Amino acid sequence: MLSSGRSLLRTAGARRGLIASRGARRLSTTPRVLFGVDPREEAIFTDEHWEMRQSLNKLIERDINPHVDEWEAAKAFPAHQVIKQLGEGGFLGPTREVEYGGLGLDYSYSMAIAEELGNILCGGVPMAIGVHTDMATPALSRFGSPELKREFLAPSVAGDILSCIGVSEVGSGSDVASIKTTAVPKKGSDDLVINGGKMWITNGAQADWMCLLANTSEGPPHKNKSLICLPMKTKGVTIAKKIDKLGNHSSDTAQIFFEDVVVPLKNIIGEEGKGFTYQMMQFQEERLWGTASVLLPMERAISQTVEYCRQRKAFGHSILDNQVVHYRLAELETEVEALRSLHYRAIGLYLKGHDVTKLASMAKLKAGRLTREVTDSCLQYWGGMGYTAEVDISRMYRDLRLLSIGAGADEVMLSIICKLSGTLPK
């Protein structure tokens, strides 16, 4: 068993078939089996991974997917409720220490969960979950004091509190070194005083605490930053607005201001001044998570398009019978499998302790570009129906566009790859 006291490895119910939604038929399949590959046969996954994924899939189909359309329309989902359900199932901390409620497993289990979350029929909910599990807490788990782990990590793993990550600012997106938010020592006390603001914060309107990156000294930009555990109910924290976005509607995204916010110095994660380095490490797991989370949505886009084009007739035969269509879909399927191989290689090396910055950046770059290519190409074959809100493909087209921007834009990934390849001009 993977955990004691939790029914983590359960037999899943029947896999998804055709489901009805908003009056239009949503074609839902099991792409990995459809494409002739059983996940248990993958090099990095075992039967235990598969049992965990089955259990998670059962929760997704029972407690999440039936409500996705409602949450998308409301532009919000009950994050605390969903996080608690996932925490009770043991899905929020597979790699975290057992002492703090985790399962103490290796990183491949986080990737199995991230990939399975791709079966959620929108991008906003899995993104919110991923921020909580693989973006806000890795540094805390790795470098945080026992006291901070008890206060913030353990309840996050249990699903009792919701987290967010505060890095981006209005003038500092992918350029992390240029952030302006400060956290300076308060004279005559053991406190920090935080001033500034953060932008595009996923879970920002609902989160209980933030893993905040701020300048804590006047030193060089790569050595003057710290990660800080910031309770969001602290006086001086203001949710300025919820941001209306192109996609990922069910996930709340906020602009947040800090005015003379006081937190204890002990809330600094690890060493003061090491925040930039810690955040770069967190970014690697964030980018691997992002790649894993889009594999199934891309396969779903292709498989749904195959079925729709097979059924749809034009000029006396199905759309799928046109060589340009089935050849293009074959190309897209091939590209997804190539991305999966790159991604799994990065995970395999990461499990062995290697620095996979270059491979993770390559995978994230490829994933961002391929999600755009897959959704755009597939939507085209749906014709007018693809331009409506009645089918999955239009939602995937909107939601997956973010991957080329968030967690480091494509251009930043290219810069990292060039730097590590020795081709970046000095």
C-alpha cells in the first residue's frame, strides 16, 4: 500500500464514455488505451502508479467533471472543497515527508498525478491544484524549518488550507530578478515588513497562504531575495481584483497588494538571500508539472476530433476520409508521443538526481508550442461547431494557450536552452 489510513489504491469505476453537456455531445475517451498504450507499460510507471491514477480518476469523474461547466460559467470553483477531497485521498503530497502528512514517494508519483489531472475537462481546476502541490510548496518541503512545515506544509498536504505562489509582478513576469516587492526587517523586532504587489496570482482570491518571493536586502538581484510564508489574512494584504482571463475561467487569478504587512522573520524559507535560487529550483518542478498536465488534454483533443470528423459528412463522405485531415491528425499524434518521450526522459534523469534544467525547459517549450498547434489544428476540423462554447475543443483552445506564457515564456525557455548549450551571446 502507498499510505496507511488512506484508501489510496482503489479499483476505479468504468472509464469515461460519451457524456452530454450543454446540449452538445462531449466525446470523452481513454486516449492512452485508444492509442494502443497501457500506462502500466511506461518505463517510469508501475502498477502502484496505475492504481493511484485509477483512484484519482474515480474522484475526478465523480466529484469534479460533473461540475466543470457550472464552475466555468461562474468563473470560480470551490477550491477548498476540492483540495480537501484530494487531500483525503492522499493526492496532494505524494513526495512530501510522512512526518508532515505526505507519502514519502519519489517524484514519479507527482508526475502520475499531474498527468491524470489532465482528465479534468477544463484547464483551470488542474492548474489551481498544481499551483498548490508543485509550485507553492517544493521549497518549503525541501528547505523550510520544522516549525514552518508544521504550520504551512502539513495542512496544505492534508487539504485543510490552500496555497498560492507570489512571484510575478506588473513589471516583472518571466524576469524574476527584477521584482520590486520588499520585505525588510522591522527595527527593534524579529519581524519583516512587506510592501509591494503581485500580479496574475492563481488561487490568489481564495488562498490561505502565499509562498512569496521578495527582496530582503539591497544586494545583487540574484542574492537579495527570500521566499516567505505569508498568511493571506494578515493585515495589509489586499486582493485588489480578480482578473478576467481569456481562458482557465474556473481558476481565480488575482492582483494583490501589500502595505506594511508584518510577518515574523522565522517565516523565511531556508536561508535569507537564497530565494532566487530556491525559486529557480521550484520552477523546474513547475515546468515538468505543466508538461505532464497537458498530455491527456492534447490526446483528448485529437481523439475527439477523429471521432467528430468520422461522423461529420461533407461532399458525400466523412471529413476524416480526406487525406489532408487524417495525415495531419497522424502528425499531431506523433508529436504528442515525441513530447511524452522527452518528458519521461527528463523525469527518469531527475529521479536519479540529475539536473534536468535543460530537458525540463525543452519539454516545457515543446509542450507550450504543441498545445497551440494541436488545439488550433483540431478546432479547424470542427468547423463552425469548433467556434462555439458547446464543445471541449474550444475550451482547450483557450485554456492551453497559457502554457507558452506561464512558468517562463517560450522565449525564456529558449534563452535557458541556449545558455546551457553554450550558444547564448555573452
